[in-house]
Amino acid sequence: MPAVESNVLSFPDARRLVEEYALTLSPTPAEMLPLLDASGLVLAEDLRADRDFPPFPRATRDGFAIRSSDGITTPAALRCVGEIKAGATPEQAAIVVRQGECVEIMTGGSVPRGADAVVMIEYTDRSGDIITIRRAVTAGENIVAKGSEARRDDILVARGTRLHHAVIAIAAAIGRPELAVSRRPRVAILATGDEVVDINLQPGPNEIRNSNSYSLAAQVQNAGGEPMILPVAPDDAGELALLLRKGLEADLLLITGGVSMGKYDLVEQVLASFGANIFFTGAKIQPGKPIVFGEVKAAGRSTPLFGLPGNPVSTMVTFQLFAQPVIDALSGAKPQALTFAKATLKSEFTTRTGLTRFLPGRLGGTHDAPEVEWLRWQGSGDLMAASRANCYIVVPPDRERFAAGESISILLP
Ligand code: AMP
Ligand code: MG
């Protein structure tokens, strides 16, 4: 078996390399999907305004539409000549406001011709048809002008945008029950290890169930990919090779386990025997140091792949740090930057220097005083600590001690 040269990068270098590689990938082909099925996927078309937004001058308050020149000096008494509700009838839409007049109008109503301001109902008194305006108005007050949010044919959302709920709202607002999106990239997931058994089987006393394939599949789904879970590969070069070949048919291959320094960690050697380009064999991080990133070129196409460390928390962290941008790119989106924030550390802790650490944390506190708690853990195999975490505390490689009350970086999901 060919040996693989070790190439361990700092966290920023490893991340940059993955992002640069991701930019060279082509997106999957586009397909039309019903609006809600497209949620979380990436637009393969620009969304254009089918008309002006708003399509009419929109009242933003319940009150009275007036000519602002009638409301400069207050109190002013105006005669109410009609009513306009949201979704006005043709008769209501035909109303014109003349000097000395006003029209009762509801939020979302179309401001009638002649009027150029809406006085909030709170600043008026009514006596029959006579409305007294108690507070002076200015032109344009409480009105969103026609076309002021967007003009017909403007690009509202560009191709390459991931469809989150606000973008779904825009698609709905321009009358698009179906959208062109890049097909979910197929992500093969291959767990390795003689001790790892399928979740439908009863593990022996020294065996464990395959949890990594499922945590990864859930992460792949959330990232907009389509997971394909392969059977668990034993620590045997021949069988591993067969399953790796199968996995390389996907758009991306994620392998877990078998990438450490142990005698039976065979993934890199088998990949090398396929002529894989290995870009790095590790990153100076904890958890997740033995992460492998590479690609295999075969039959005119190349498949990117990650060998993720088998420890369950390492698998999760390295997916987020490194695999996510590749799924973004395969989906037609620019790789999303990682989301870091600052929070106040609740209690002190110490670590050793040398690695960038991503430790399970629990972000809480209040809206103006976010606090993060370091969750004690048994190391990178501790699924229970990971399940209580909602962020990672990011520890730079040159710091050992952190005091309670310090501001510290966190990585959000
Ligand atoms: P490895 O990276 O193969 O050396 O595995 C590191 C640790 O992760 C070992 O304790 C393995 O038993 C565990 N592990 C490996 N693969 C899985 C898996 N698919 N599900 C749960 N734990 C695993
Ligand atoms: Mg193993």
C-alpha cells in the first residue's frame, strides 16, 4: 500500500483551502420544485419582481388620508368623504381627496388620488363627517410609495441564494408556486470500523452502534444535501476499497473513522491506492485533528471527499468546519462563512496550547448579556455533552486560561 505524506494545517489554512477548492466546483443540475420543497435549497434562477413593490401607495397605519397641505396647522377640521379598506372595491379606488377633505383608510389600503399623507387615527377626533386632525403631518407620512421597495423586473433575489423563509416570502409575493433550484447534492456516508455495527443489529459487548452515519445524515440534510448511507465498512482494505468505490459515485463522499494513526486506520492508504489527491491529512484543531480532505478523479469526473475522525463529536465538528462549504458550492451557493459571535464566559477553564479548540458550549443569558457555559465533557467521544450544546466555544491555539466573565468567541450552528 502506498504511504500518505502527512500534511497537517492550521485551522485557518485548512478552512481557506477547502473554501478555495469549493469555488472550483460546479453546481448540480437545476430542477423545478414546489415552493416549500425548495426551502433550504439554492436558487438556480434570479427572482424578478413581476410588478412594482408595493404595487400601489400603501397606507401603513389606520387613520385618514389627507392632503398634507391641509394638515400643516392643527387642529384642522376636514370632511370625511369615504372609506378605503385594504383590498379596496372599484368605487373606493375611484375616490379623489380634494382640499378640505379626507378619507378613512385602513393599514394596507391604497392611498387615494389627491391625498399624500395618512394621519393616525390616534391623532384625530370624529364628530359625524367632520374629522379633527390634532397633530401636524408632513407629505408622505405613513405611506410607502408605489415602487419604492422594488421596481417591476428588478432582481429581488439572485441565483445562488439559499432559500430561507424571507426568500420564500418573496417567491410567494411574486407569484411563484415553483422555483428552479439546484438538485440536492448526493452525499455518500461511509462509516468504518470493526467495532461499529448497524443500528438494527444487537451490538456485542465490545461493539458500538453506528451513530456517526446518522448524525452526519442529519447534518447533510440540514445543509441541503441528500444523504446516502452506505453499509459499515470493516477495517479491511479490500472491503473498504469496494465501499469507497461505491461512495465515489456520489457528489461528495464522507468517511468516518479509520483516519487516525492506529494500525487499522486504513482509509488514507486505500484512497492513495485509488490515486487520490490528498490536500491535507489533518488540522491543528480539537476535536477533529486527523481530518483528511482530498478528491479522487475517475471516469472524467472528480469526487471530493473527507475522511472525518470517528469520534462522534469530532465527526460533527469537522462536518460543520469543512464539509459544509463543499455542500454549499455543490448546491450552487457561495460557501457560507462560519458564524462567530462573542459571549461572556460563565465559569473559568484551562486547556493546553497548540490547537484551535471547539468545545461544546451552552449559549444562554439575556438579549443584552449573552453568556456561554463550557459543558464539561469526557472528550470527543462524549455524545451526551454534544447533545446539550448549542454552540462551540472557540479557543485560540495560544491561550491556556480563561477567567469567568471574560468575553470569548463562540461558533454558532
Ligand atoms: P477511529 O477514528 O476509527 O479511530 O475511531 C475513533 C473512535 O470513534 C473510536 O472509539 C470508535 O469506536 C468511534 N467510532 C468510529 N466510528 C463510529 C461510528 N460510526 N459511530 C460511533 N462511533 C464511532
Ligand atoms: Mg476505527
